[in-house]
Amino acid sequence: MISPEENKAMLSFQRNEITEHFVYLNLSRREKKAHNKEVLKRISDDELRHYGIWKKFTGRDVKPDRFKVWWYSSITYIFGVTFAIKLMEAAEGRAQDAYCKMIGAIPEAQAIQAEEEGHEKELVAMIDEDRLKYIGSVVLGLNDALVELSGTMAGLTFALQNTRIVGMAGLITGIAASLSMAASEYLSTKSEAGGKNPLKASFYTGVAYVMAVAVLIVPYFVLHNYFLALLCALIGAVMLIFIFTFYFSVVREMPFRKRFLEMLSISLGVAALSFLIGLAVRYFLGIDI
């Protein structure tokens, strides 16, 4: 006899399965690689079949969560299919724990759980995205820009105390540094035997660096108060660190908190030290602009 609580849980599972069916179906329609498309379509069909199994016990039709279908399908445009799938599979992992509690009442739950665990392994094996292959280049560009330029902007802010001049100096420094980093990454990748394209590696490094530069210097061209401009620049840096660290932790299945705090403490630590250097330079050299 199925209790009301178990029936409620099964309806939740049923909705989750039909939602993921449509997510995987949408991803399969967008996928260009034939093998990836085939695997995504097969998993979509499995999710629909799981939905049918739960329906036999609940006796009800359940509509998918349209927001989740839209959300997971949409974020692939920005972060790629790997991120979307990993994020969804992490949520599905919590559902698998709930399946275990249902095995006593519904034997079919064990088969569904086994298939769900197999899905993630298939997905990891099938995915081949440039953004993952060159994620090391992105890390290099972002880390270097955030650590180096956040410190530079903090130091210049308190040495010059003029938002336009600081912004212009940061822009020139950032562009020069991004070109330098891209060139260094090109030469470094070309000397390695990792199978990566040196031009793509340098492109990812350069773009990541420029993105960080834009976040840090825009406040100086918008605001007139240099304290407020620095604060906004640092908030932007924190947000950029948060977004990228979250992305990296999801696709690499690594702890988020430790990596975020480590990168944050390094960037802000360098900025604080540069702030003190800027004050010292202004005081000892007597610069007044």
C-alpha cells in the first residue's frame, strides 16, 4: 500500500523526469556532433520512460517545470552544454538519494536509480567542448588579470586620486598585459605536446584577461568619486571570481567554497597591499594631481 507521502514523492519524481526529458531533447536538437546528439536523445527517451513508470503508480499526468526547461536550455548558450548538464545532474543526484528510500515500496525505483547513475558517466564521456579543453587558458587569463590589475588599480587610485587618469592608465596597462599574456600562452602552448591549438589557447587567455580588465576599469569612467570607483571595481572583481569559480567547480566537480575563498583572498590581498604602496608613493614622492 502506497502512503500519501510516497505518492507525493512519486509525483515529484515524475515531474522531474518529464522536465529532464524536455531539457535533454532540446540539447540533442542543438547538438551538432552526431554521437553527442544520439546519446542525448537516448537519455531523453530514458527520462520519458522513467516518467511512464512513475505514472503507472500515481495514475496522473504531470506537466514539466517550464522554467527549468527554459533555464537549463538557455544557460548552454553562455556556459555550454557541459555546465548545464553537470548542474542538472548534481540536482538529480539528490533525487537518487530519494529513490533509495522508495525501493522498499517500489522495486522499479532501483532500476531507475541505476540508469540515472549511468547517465552521468555517459555524459562525461561524450562531451567535447573547446571551452573545457582550454579552461586552463581561461584560468590563466582571469587569475592574472584579477590579481595583477586589481592591485594596480588600487595602487593607482590612492596614488593619483583621479578616476579618469586611473581609468586611462588601467586601460592602457590592461590592453598591453592582455596582449602580452596571449602571446605568452601562444608560445607556451606551441612548445607543449598537449594537442591544443596555440591560437585558440592564446585567444581564450586574451579574451578572459580583457573581460576582467573591462570589469575593473568601467567604474572609473562612469564615476567621479575615486573611493566609490574602487569599491565598484572590487565588487565587480568579486562577482567575476564568484561566477567563474562556480562554473569551474561545476564542470570539474571540485569544491566551490575552498577555491572561491582562495582566489578571493589572493586578489583582495594584493589589492590591499597595492593600496598601501599607493599611499606610500603619494606620501614619499609628494605626488599631487
